[in-house]
Amino acid sequence: MRQKRGKLTTFICSLIPGAAEMYMGFMKKGISMMAIFILCFVVPSLLRVSDVFILFAVLVWFYSFFHARNLAACGEEEFQALTDEYIWSAFIEGKEIKITNPSLRKWGAIVLIVYGVTQLWQTISHWIYYMIPDYMWPAASMVVDEVPQILVAVVIIIVGLKLIAGKKEELNGEGK
């Protein structure tokens, strides 16, 4: 049964991702938030990927905390009208991700692509390490180790150039 609870207990539960939602009766939302939070710590160790998932865990924690606070602040009618579903149910049902802000969608895509390329490079670089003869190791390892940083530097330079070009266009447009 879903019901609003005491503010102090809700606040204390909101410190654990998903706990306040479960305390208020939103079991599916709470379990999914808790699972995503825990997976942010498990996935890096299982897949040997970088610790960017830890940053995602912090984002999940903040979302969960403020989501619980917003639930607690809802009026009674609004609270009862809320539905309880798993966070990932939209993906399972085949619904698309709706991000209406084109800038956010573009930058989100760029971040995901850059992150994916760096993860792919880490895997490929391990294979390269095994194929390089020992006498070539010092020179080759320097190149292999620096590719992700070079990729990120190129992306930052491109973004900076686009920002400068945008500012220049803005200034030229104002001068007319």
C-alpha cells in the first residue's frame, strides 16, 4: 500500500538510493534505483571498465535523493495518482528514449561515443601489447597508452573551435 510517511524517516531512508521509494510503497521504482546504484559498483569490476560508473552512481544517488524528497512533498491526490513501475520498463517495452533538447541529445551522444571508443581502445591495446616484440616495447607502449588522451584532446579542440566559431557568428550577426 502506497502512503506518504513521516518526513524525518523519509529523509533518513532517502540517503540510501531507492529505500525511501520502497518505504513509501513504490517498490518497483525503489528496487530499480537500488539495483542501478549497486550495479554501478559491480559492473566496473566484472567488465574491467574504467571508474566512470562510480560517477554515474553519484548521479543515481542524487536523483534518488531528490526524487524521494519530491515524492514526500507531493499533495495527497498527486501522490496517489503516481504509478509504480521499474525504471527500465520503457526499454523493455521497446519505447524510445525521448530527449527533446537537441543540444543535450547531441552532447550525450558525443560523450557516449567517446567513452565507447576509449573502452574499445583499452581492450584493443591489451591485444597489441601481446603482439609487440620486447625490443619494440618502449616506443610502441608510449603510442598505445597515449591514444585515448589524444582522442579526448582532439574532441576538446573541436568543441573549442565550434564555440569560437559560434561566438564569431553571433558577434557578426549583432553588428549588422
